[in-house]
Amino acid sequence: MLWTALQLAAGVLALVLAAVTLLPLSGRKEWWIRMWDFPRAQIAAALPVAMALALTLPAPLRWGVLAVLGACLAYQCWRILPYTPLARREMDFAAEAAPGRDVRLLAANVLMENAQHAKVRDLVADTDPDVLLLMETDATWVAALEPVLARYPTVLREPRDNYYGLVFATRLRAAEARVVYLTTDDTPSVYAELSAPDGASFRFLGLHPRPPVPGEDTHERDAQILYSARFARNSDTPVVTMGDFNDAAWSDTSQRFKHVGGYLDPRIGRGLYASFDASHPLIRCPIDQLFVSEGVAMVAFGRGPLIGSDHFPMTATIRLDAELAARLNRPPAPLAGQVRADVEKGVAAHRGRLEAAARRNDGRTR
């Protein structure tokens, strides 16, 4: 009886793990498919357990199941490998800080219903960022943050009660800072043209697209992420993109975003820096991202403390020094020709939808 139960468990677990590994390969946008982009580390951890249970199956079924599970494990590990210390780093960090030149960044999804406002105020005070991006801010959050926002000469407040509010603040000279709409679902983003303390110019883009949840497929999320890559692709000005992407760092969408925009990721070769879910360590995944273009050197990058949210804050220090960046950074390989062509076609189609939406509404696109 016990042996039969083990065999049944082995068959069910093997079928489930094979399915959730293979489903994302379809490229479909349905939420119940795209959600399996997130728990690749957890799936990889479960596969050896399934393989051990598969040893109870009769031959030749045993060997077939082991072969399938082994292939799934190899694939999941291949997707995760760049986000471990086993991979070559994409960005080496500058050896020393340079006060008066470096730019400190802080981004945090505060969780709209989180009432621990003091923790976020203390975080901002302790980190003292030059550029601050907070997400899921409703009117209550904006009011609670006013004591720290008052320190910044440039502040954008976009309170929402639907989990997509945001606050952007900077003490840097801002030639432009505004809320933009890079999707037709009325989800706000931030676009800013800033100058570092030494006068070097860069662009900042803050994103918080919608996640794959019941009733919310990923057409708009993926289009928004890929469309935003053009801010780096179409300019020689360095670009910093930060935010809660609601997309795993290793997903096809995030990878295409990197390669289309020529972005670099400080996670590569260092670790997951898993930011969500802060409350449940066993299901954490890297979805709060920081990407920079090639002319940006990284001084520091890290995950902040618990703030009562289901996300950890992400912090970084950058330097706008093209010569230093050229020594420290390893640019990503370009996309294959057909993949790039498909992405460009999708970006052009999305731009057409945005322009049509702008004509119908109030022109709130870029």
C-alpha cells in the first residue's frame, strides 16, 4: 500500500513539474501560464525530490520519467544560473565611492494597505537617496510621507487606490520629470531627465506594470516592459530603469528588454536578491529590478530591510562615468535577428495603440 502511494505521488508530482516547466515555453500570455515564470528556483528544488520518488516506478516507465525530469531540471537550472555566483558577472563594482559624483537610488513597493509608514520614512531618512521611487502609494501613504518628501525639490505624487499609485522624488537637477503612460491600461510610470552632482546627465524610468493574476494576462505588461526599452536604445544618454516589474528577472520579457535596450543587470553573477514575497522566504523571486545602460558604472547594489510590505526595497549607487563603465561592464549579447525583428514589430504595434489611445483621451503617452 505504501509503495503504491509513493508511486502515485511520483507520477502526479512528475506530471505537475513537467507541465509547469513546459507551459511557459509556449510563449502564450495567459496569466495561468506566465505565472510559472516566477518560481523557477522552487521548481528546480522540487525536481530532485520528484526524481527520487520516480525511482519507485517500474521500469521502463521509471527511466522515461527520470529522463523527462532530468531535462526539466537542467532547463530550470540553466535559466537560474546567471543569477548565481557561478556565472560571470555582467557588472563589476567600482572599488570606492566618490562623494559628489555618485547617485544613490531607492525603489520600494510599500504595499498599499501596509500601515507601517514610519518604517518607510526611516528607510528614506537612513538611505538618503538622491532618487526615490515608491510604488502602491495611495492618498494615505502620500500624506504619511510628506515629512521626507519635503526634503526634495522635485516630487511627483500620483496617489491611487488600486495598487498602482507612485511617488517619485529627487534632489538632483531635473530638466524634466513627469508621469507617463506606456500602456493602454492607465498604469502610470515615471520619466525623468536628471543631472548627477557632477553635472553628468542621465534618464530615469520607473516602472510598475500589472502582474499575471486571474483576469490579468500579460499582453500589456510585456508590451510596456519592451516598449520602455526604447528609452535606452534611442539615445546616447545613459538610462537607469528601476521598479517592481511584476516579472521575474530571468523571464523572456525581461531578457528581451535587456537586450533590446542594451541594459546591464547587477544581479548577474551575484545572486537572486529575491525581493518578493518578503513575508514568505520559500516563495521569493527577483521581480524588483534595476537595469542600467552601458555608460553607467555600479558602485553598490543591494536589498533593503523589511518595511512591513510584501516587497523588499532595492537600493543602488551608480556613477555616470563612461570610461569607468567601459572597464567594469560587460555588454549583453545582441538578440538574434529574427527575435529582434519580432520585438521591433511588437514595439511598433504597441506604439500605434498608445498613439490611438492618446488621441481618444488626453495625450498622456510618450
